[in-house]
Amino acid sequence: MLFAFFTYFWNYTNPPYLYWDENYHIASAQKYLNGVYFMEPHPPLGKMLIAAGEALINANDEDDQFIGTDYAKELPAGFSFKGYRFFPVVLGWLIAPLLYLIFLLITRKPIWAFLLSFLYVFDNALITHSRAAMLDSTMLFFCVGMIALYYLLLKHKNNKNTFPLFSLLFGACFACAMATKALALIMVLLVPMILLALKKNFHLISQFLALSIGAFLIVYIGIWQAHFMMGTRIISSLPDDGYYQASDEYKALLQRGEVHLPIMIRDNLAFLTHYSKGVPTLNLCKSDENGSPFYYWPLGARSINYRWETPNGAVYKYITLQVNPVVWGIALVSLIATFALLLGSVLLPGAKPLTYRNELLFWFGMWTSYMIAISQIDRVMYLYHYFIPLIFSFMLVAYVFMELSQLGVLKLSESKKNWILLCGGVCIVIGFQFFRPLSYYEPMSDAAFRKRMLLPLWNLRCVHCEEVRSIATPILCDN
């Protein structure tokens, strides 16, 4: 928690400018603060928490500059991000102890759990994206919370006091994750694994399903109910004269100040479909394309330059979605090792049975399921859409590390494994420090930036750097 406080939370108002989707989410948050009706392509919880942070801290005298638009642009003088970024940053920070708990439950060794947590605590991409008024750290917090509860449910399945509590929290966390971003739907695959682990104990199965489903419905519906009750004021400068393609039934409800959940949720889901049709597909022919194909993501590609400026003309400041290559390299190696271990245990005659075969199969299946599902989406996607399967690969790092007892002629005793983890943790911190300026908006010369352009596939470029096409150079692009 101490390390994560300084990597995630410390000085989180820097840079004091809007970047990436903050333009949209702060505009949405101000609508909550001023009771303005709106529709948005994401569920409401993440934006409600952004608004709640500003309401709690109240760092700005006025919070209505962007209620007439869906995209905030020019900031007023003295504008503070302290409130708007507060909850996304705090939840991003608190993922660190949750992951420590998970690794502790997996390995049962505090020092291993501590060093494995470095995968999250010192990853530049996760840090950069979590230090902003955006949705992914909120979604990821509840997803990681579900993973922690998954292990706690298995550990306490015979405890009459804690098992019901963890079942309730599991359903509530799932509701919060789904009420933040729809990508969290992949976490539903934890449910059949819990049912399987309960081993036909129908009392526990029925108790878990009743409590978790009940908690999910109460929390999920409650979030949408709060969203509809908070936004009743119509502003004509917003799309469709402020009605966002709402049906006549919905408009009548707004005029009467009434809430009817089925109609309102239906129209919001219809708006999501309408919005998605307007999102472009990936086009790598475009020189300013920030998106990337899903099969680039395990390699940390492609980086996104969220913002840059030059304070004096000689050096530049960048806030860039750039991975820590040590972290992502370890995650990728764990995926390859998992595949090799599972395949070898089946095909190699006389192969030693895997101690953690089911766990490796499950988390590799979770990762594969997510990647297959995401490959079916036509709209442009970005590197941060890989954060959920990245967490799955962290689980595999732990299990692969515990599974391996020998590397070539080197037998891996517990003492040797301690040293391997320690060396890995040191390398992770070095990688973090090397790319630190891109995460914290620190001044860099072009020469210093070029030293960090290690992998052409990242598409990491300084202002004066030429683009390098690492896979192919299009000879014809449709405009």
C-alpha cells in the first residue's frame, strides 16, 4: 500500500489538464452535480463516482462549465482535478492490497505475495490510466475484488458466518463492475467455477446463488435508479435537443418527473447501440490512429500519447499510455509457459502430473475467453482494453512460478525462488523508473525519448520522431 500510494496516488492532480476520455467523463460528472439529464455509452457508476469525488472535496467554486456539452474543452482558470480524479485514483491505489491478498491466498507466502504485487504496483500503463478521471480503474477494482472473493469463498465455504457475507459481496462487486463498463461481463465465468468447487453441496450452492444474485440485482438496479433520479433537467444544447434519442414514453416520464426502470434502461441500451454505430473501426492507415488490434496487446502495443507540451521549447512533457516491458514480458512468458505446461502434460509420455493443472487451465481459459470475445468487436479498441486479461495473466504468473520445480539442470528450491522473485522485483522497479517520465509528465529531451523507443510495434514516438511501420507500410489508404 505504501509503494502504491506513491506510484498511483501521490500528486495525482498532475498534469493539470484534460487528457483522453477525461473530456467526456468530467462533462458527465458535472451533469450529475447539476441534475442534468443525459445518456452516455457506458453504464453510470464510474461517472457517478467521478462526480461524487468533486462533491466530497469541492475543490472548484463552480461545477457547471460543461453541462451544455458532452465534450469538455477549455478549462477555466484555476480549475482543479482534485475531486474529479479522486475516486478513480483511490480505487486504482486500493487494487494493490487486493492483489496482495489474492497472491497471499494463492501462494500462502507473504514475501512471494509482496513481490508478485510489484506486477501491478510498478506498471506504467496501469498507473498512467488510473491517475485520471476515467472508468477503467473503477471497473478493475471491482473485478479484482471479485477474484479476491472467489478465493475467499473457496477458503471459507464451510464457515457459516463468512460464506454468506462473501456471497453478498461477490454479487455486489459484480453489479458495480457491470455498472461501470460492460467489459466486466467476463467475470461471470467465476460463477460456474465457484459452483464446481462447492462439489454438489446443494445447500451452499443455493445459498451462494440466492445471496449473490440478490445482491447483484439490488445494487445494479439501485445504481440505475439513482442515475435516473439525479438527471431530470433538460438542456437543449445537448444532442437531440437534450433528449438523446429518447422514446416518446421516456420523454413523457421526464416531463412528469417520474422513473420507470424498464423503459429507461431499454432506451439507454438502445442509445448504446446507436452510439456504437458511430464509432469508427480500426484503421492503421491513419497516421493519428491510436487504436490497436487485440493481438498486439500482449506485447504492450500500441502506446497512446495522451498529451504533450513543451514548457520552454527545448524539452517536452508527455503523458503516455506506455507499458513497463518487464511486467508485460513476465505476463506474456507466463501465458506461453502455461500453454506449454498444459500441452506437455497431455502429449508427453510419462509427464509428471501438474500440481496446479486446474488453476492453470481456469485462468488461461479466462484469458482466452476474453480475447476471443473482444476479437468479435468491430469498433476500434485500445491497449487499456487489455487490463482485465492482464490481471488474469498475473494469476498465471503465480501458478506457473509455484508449478516449476526445475529449470534445465537448476533445481528450484524455495530459497532460489525467493531470489528469483527478488531479482524480478528489482527489474520491474528499474523498468518503471526508466519509463517514469512518460507516466508523470516529466520533462524529456528528444534524445531521452528515443532511448525508450525499444520496440517498434509500440509505435512510441516523440514529437519530432518519424513513425516506423514495423509490420507493413500501406501503399493505399481510403480516406
